[in-house]
Amino acid sequence: MNDEHPASLADAQTNRSRRGRNTRHADPRRDAGIRKGRDARHEADQQLSAHRSDWLASGTEAALEPQMPIIDAHHHFYDHPGWTYLLDEYLADAQSGHNITASVYMQALTHYRQSGPDELRPVGETAYITRATASSQTGKPRVAQGIVGYADMRRGAAVREVLEAHLEAADGRFRGVRHLVTWDRTRLS
């Protein structure tokens, strides 16, 4: 299967929102709304990136106990317009004074497969993280020593296929599932 990543986080979200729907007959109004939403997210990503850069440049803090071994229990990689935070950026942060010995990668809706069954598309992220961090498994820190991916747990026993695919893709580093909770403005009456 193809482990290529979507052009942006917005594309991954759009792909995710289409699950379970017949997409053979496009609705131009819906597609225009998707494009408008994608453009707005791109602009927001650029603003966030500028704000983050300003915040990071505002000062540094010395590590309080620079010798204490730390496992970073939750980090992400992002690769979308206006915001890229991948292995090199993570290493720059992790090696800036603290003794980060290893990390746990937490799924972030990135690098999903672009083809194949919808339920297996998140395995693309696990495969990508495994490849992207393979060279760091013998150094310090061991980035993504543990990987937490996404699987739709509402599938019941059928989720086994997805979990097995994550295990295979992670080369022994898959440790768990993060099932995102969604929110809707609609009030329940």
C-alpha cells in the first residue's frame, strides 16, 4: 500500500470526514466549502507559525536538573503548510539542555495512506514515523521509541486488522492507540 502523506493536515481531515460516504458524485458547493476551509486553515497555520517563532525567540530557560534522564512521553511531528516540525526540529529542542533519553510519538493526523481501506490509512503515519526515526534508535534521544497511533476502536473485533498493521509497520515500537474524541456545536435537547 501507498504510505504517501496528504498535501496538508487539512487534506487528511478532509479525507477523514469523507469516510463512509459515497464520494463518486462530487458536490461543487461542498467542494468549494472544503477549499475555502482549507485556505482558512492554511492562513491560520501561517499565523500560528509566526506566533510560535516569536514565542520561542522570547527567551530561554536553563534546565533545572540537566543530568536527570527524561522520557518525553508525548510529542508530534507536523508537516503541513505554514508549520513543519519534524525530526530535525524535535532533536534541536530535545538536545537543548535536558537529558532526553527517549520519546513517545503521539499520532497527529499526518502522513496517512492516500489509498486503500479507510480504516488502514492511519497506518501510513506509523510507517512514516518508523522510517523517519529509524536512525535515532541507537543514539540519544531515541526518538519515537514508543509510537501511539490511531485506530477506530468503534470497529469492535474488526479493529484487530488495523492493530496488527500498526504492529507490523512500527518495527516493534507500537505501544497504543489514541482515539480522538470529536465535538459538535449542536446542543442535545
